[in-house]
Amino acid sequence: MSFANKHRGEITAEIEGKTYKLCLTLGALAELETAFGDSDLLALAQRFENGEISAHDAIKIIGAGLRGAGHCIDNSEVAALQIDGGAQGYLRLVVDLLQATFTPPDKETQSAGKL
């Protein structure tokens, strides 16, 4: 398993005891635009910015991230995956993936220094 490259928006996550890479590639983002009925990337980003993410949303986002990183998995399989931390673990994974995708690396560095 190779390490995640934050500059490419990649993250790693432990799912069912295995380490997976996830990435919302352009194709994965297009998949999410279609799934959520958004007209463009800005609308998609604004959707996630409000922080309201359902379990169905999480399945779509995690699935797109796994497929974007090259894993062959459909959303019904994603729905059955187990992650440590239960609902909070799923939400943390989604937030990490969205931050890696939509937060520029220089902003990430700046916000890390403010903690």
C-alpha cells in the first residue's frame, strides 16, 4: 500500500482492518455532481460546506473516493463496510476526504498552525 499524497487530495483510512487510499479525482467529483444533482464543482463544494451530510451522502462520498483511488467497489458494498468509531468514524472519514479535496495545501498548513 502506497502512502497518500496530500497534494493530490489523497488520504488513507483504515476500513475493516485494512488500509485504503481514497481520492476524489475529477471523475469521482463528476460522479458526485451527478449523484447529488449539482451543476458544477462550486455547487458541489457549497453543498458540503454547510456540514449536513446524511448516511446516504457518506456512502456516495466514500464510494467515490475509493473508486477514485482505483478500488473496484460499488455503493452497496460501501454501505456494508465497517469502520472503527461507528457513525463518528464514517463522518471523520468523509470530512478528511472532503478537506483533502477542497482545502488548498497552503490553507491546511495555515490552519494547522492556529490550533
